[in-house]
Amino acid sequence: MSKLHSSPVETRELILSAAGRIFSENGFHATTVRQITREAGVNLAAVNYHFHDKHELYVSVLKRAHQAAAKTAEADRPGAPRQRLRAFIGAFLAYLLDPQRPAWHGRLIAREMTQPTKALDELVAESIEPVKRRIGGIVREILGPDIPETQVTLSCFSILGQCLYYVCHREMISRLFPPGRRPPRDVETLTDHISRFSLAGLNAVKAREKSAFPRPRRSRTRISL
């Protein structure tokens, strides 16, 4: 039964929240629209009105789970590329470690990455690709124009992977620390560590590539007077 006195916006939010929780637990194929309507307290007509079908609803839920991360790509900050890299890492970690972020966001994204559906192509094109372009541009500036694009991409993955590790493996991390010593969880500490570690790695990549492919020396022609 639909909840009384809900506006269209509120109804849509109820459906998205309920669908996110159920999709994250059961996956796309094992979830039914009836389960979602019961959880949200709405009728089937409301789901059809706002989302037309289960696939469109699932895509909308995936985008909702990733939208805060996508915002880190909306506006680059002025400054040196090293400063902008640190700002990017800080913003990404702030999103990942936000205590107000619903738990189903991370679970749903993790499930989609390990058990991809057709919705992943849309998520990558509209939400993940802009994030990659932004960090890729910053990394390219740090490495310089002569570094192969493959090395730029691999470097971006390494930076993003460090950030994601503290979310995907938080329970394991807490158990690896000695009793009584809590692992760092504040954004500032982790931002500082990942930034310094990543810059050191980027410098190593740059140095290795330059040593592997040294620029040819210009020949000097002596002019006899």
C-alpha cells in the first residue's frame, strides 16, 4: 500500500532507498519489483511511473550509489598538479569514509563490479569515466607528456585502489593492527599518506621511463674559423 501524503519526489526517494538495500543484498536477478514495493511501502504503479521497469530502476540506484564519487570530477581546483592530486584524493576519501553514506552504496557497487550486469556500461560511461578523466589529467601533468598512456592509466588505478582499500577491507585492517591500537580512519591522515606514497610512486615511474628511453643527445657541430 502506498504511504499516504507522499509527494512524487518523496515517493521516488522511498523507492530508490528500498531498491538499493534489496539489490545490494540479493543482486539484480534475484530481486523482484514486488519485494521493492513492499519495502518502500508503495504500489507497483509508482515504480512504473518513476522508472518504467526493473532495469531502469537498477541503473538509477547504481548511479545514486556512485553519484557522490562522480562529483569529485565535476570541478578541478586551481593550483599545481601535486596540490590538485591531494585535493582529489581527499575528496574521494571523504566520500568513501562519510559516516552518513548508506551502507548499501558500497555493497551494491562491490556486487556490480564482481557480478556485472548490462547496467555497468551505463555507470562507467556516465559516472566512472569522468572520474578517470580527471585524475588521469592530473597524473599526466605530473608524469609529463613523454610517459606512455598505459603507465598513466596504471598509475591512476594504483591511486584509486589505495583509497578503496580502506573501505573494502576495513574489517581486515582493524584486525591486523595490534590490540588497543586503532588503524587510522580520519580523512586527513589517510589523504596525507596516500598523497605522499602516490607522488613517490609517480616520481619512480617517471624516472624509470626516462632511463629506459633516454632522449638522444644533440650533436654539436664545430665551426672552424
